[in-house]
Amino acid sequence: MTTTSGAGERARRAQEGPVSWGREQFGVLRDLLDRPLTSYYLIIGCSSLLLALGLMMVLSASSIEALQLTGSPFSWFIKQSFSAALGLLLMWVCSRLPHKFFKWAGYPLMALSILALVMVLFIGSSELGAQRWIYIGSLTIQPSEPAKLGLALWGADILARRARMGRIEWRQLLLPLLPGVALLAVLVMLGRDLGTTLVLMMIFLALLWVVGAPIKLFGGILSVVVFAALVMIWVEPYRLDRITSFLAPWDDPQGDGYQAVQGQIAMGSGGWFGLGLGASRQKWNWLPHGESDFIFSILGEELGLMGTLAVVALFGLLGYAGLRVASRTTDPFIRLSSAAVVAWVAGQAIVNMGAVIGILPITGIPLPLVSYGGSALLPTLAALGMLLSFAKREPGAREALAARGPGPVVRALSWLGLQRRG
């Protein structure tokens, strides 16, 4: 009888083994996510991996065209590396600034962005149907990129002040915010940059959603945004051609559908694990803008489906970390600005990747942290540095950082004998 009952017990445990193991692993994951510095490390880790991957892919995707135009395959990679180094320094500085600085910084940044966008209309250079860039010697500035950060900070502070004062009256609330957003959007639209206009609207709608705007107001503004986008598409023939080619790119593979078709060929050629780093065929003057707007295609060709899924997962974790920061704070400004940055970075990534795989129209916006371009990279890293600063304010985060001991920078200074004493 004992033998029979012992065998039954072993059989029951064997059947419950996978279930018990799954519960144990879920518990471990939940404990990890509940730790005070989870958001902090997720932001650092995902940002670093995406940036490193981006530098690697820029080197691969731009090498052929850079060699033909400059005589060196490393020209654009060196420029992007310099921008990344400057951006990492900016990210580190922003991670150490108090949140009150960002409340103040939104106003001058917004004003400078508007001034620069006005200058673009008069002295900017027009390329590929859009007037977005100001060239100062070898330096290229795209004012619409810092405008995204300016709007996120400025809009968050305006709504946070009203929320703290208890004056959530939507007609009064939108008076300072809506005209500012409209001015930015009009200036960007005058430069024929529909993609950036849509990103600005994502930031604006995210702010309204988080602050708790009524559904009627939210839906009304969303309807206006959609109507304005349709008007912009209708009045510009090249945008209408993009929509037509998006619906049926293979109907004109050598004309309007050329870029979409070549991007899909690159993605399909990668298979499960890709052709290998540097082995892309489409970068040999087949795929236009493979180092910027369509770098996700080159990534899929060289690293395969597994590589693209890794990038999607990293953006997903980065968005989760930003929303975690927003949900674990009682400060209205931190909650609003964190959500706005997530809407900007994650939303732009979705639009870019969706255009590459053919489920969204091509808008010409870069993949954050991965695509070539310092004007887009620097504001993005500054925004992520701000999220790191906010992550340090989460419950228990300061104590956990203090218990961790000095960071690598302080340790390096200590080894050199340069640390501050006293």
C-alpha cells in the first residue's frame, strides 16, 4: 500500500512539474519588475543596445554610398559615432539634472524650435519634397527634431500646473496648449514634413490622454488631426503617390513603389537569421536611404527575423520602462512628460517599422536611436536621460542607488586620483 501511494505521489509531482516551474519563474520575473531600479536599468540597457546596434547598422548600410561619394566607407559612420558620443554625454548630464530643470527648459526650447522652424522656411534646404534642414558648413540641423522634446516638456508643464491648481476646465486648458501645438504643426507642414507633424500630434494626444481629457474632446481633436493629414496628402501630388504606392507597391516597382518594393525584398531576403553582418545586397545602390529611413530593412536582411524581433522587443521594453516611470510617481509633470516621451519614441518606431514592412505609408521619419542622423539622435538621448533622472525618483530608487555604491565614472576618477574629497 505504501509503495502504491508513493508511486502516485511521484506521478502527481511529475505532472505538476512544468506548472510549478512556470509559477516559480513568473514569481522571479515579478520580483525583478518590482525592484526600485528596474526602470532605470531597462532604460540604460535598451538605449545602449539600440544605439550600439544602430552604429553597427549605419556602418554596414552606408559604407557603399559613402565610399562612392567621399572615398571612405567610414565617413558617415564616423559622423554618427561623434553624434552618439555627444548624445551619450548629453544623456548623462540630463540624468543628473533635477526635474525642476526640465520644467523650466521646455519654454526656451519651444521658443528656439519655433524660431528655427521659421528660419528653415527662408534659408532651409529642400530635399525629397520637404524643406527640413539648415546647413551651416558641414553641420546639418533639423529644427523639427528638438521641437518634439520642446513640445513634450512645455506641454507637460502647462498641463501639470493646471492639474495642481485644480483648474481642469478644458476650454481654458487648451488656450495656451492648442495654439502652441498648432503653430508648431503649421510650421512643420509648411516645410512639407508630414511624418514629423504626425509625431508632434502623437505627443499632443498622449498629453491629453494622460491628463484625462474627456473622450469627446480627445475624439474631436483626433478627428481634426486626421482631416488635416488627409488634406495635406490630397494637396501634394507626391504624398498622394506615396499612398497609392503603399496600397499597391508592386503595381509600379520601378516607379513610385520602388523604395517600398526594395525594402520588402531586403526584409524577405534575410530569412530567419539573416545573411550576416555586412552581407546586405540591397545596400549596393538598390535601396534608397538604407542608412536612415529604411535601415530596418537592412537590419532585417543582415540579421533576419530574429534580429528584427529583438529590435521590436527592445523598443517594447523601453516603452514599458517609460510608462513604469510615469505610473510610479505622484508628480503630474513627471507623469505627463514621461508619457509624452514614450509616445514620441515608441510611436515613431512603430511608424518607421510599419512603413518598412508595408503596413503603413512611407513618411520619411527615422528609426529612433538606430537610423543615421545626429539631429534626431541628440534630442532622443536627451529625452532618455531625462527619463533616467525621473527613474531615480521612484519609490526606493535613491536608497537602492546609495546602497549600490559609487558608479563607474566616480570609480574611474578615484583610480586616477581625481575624485573630489571632503
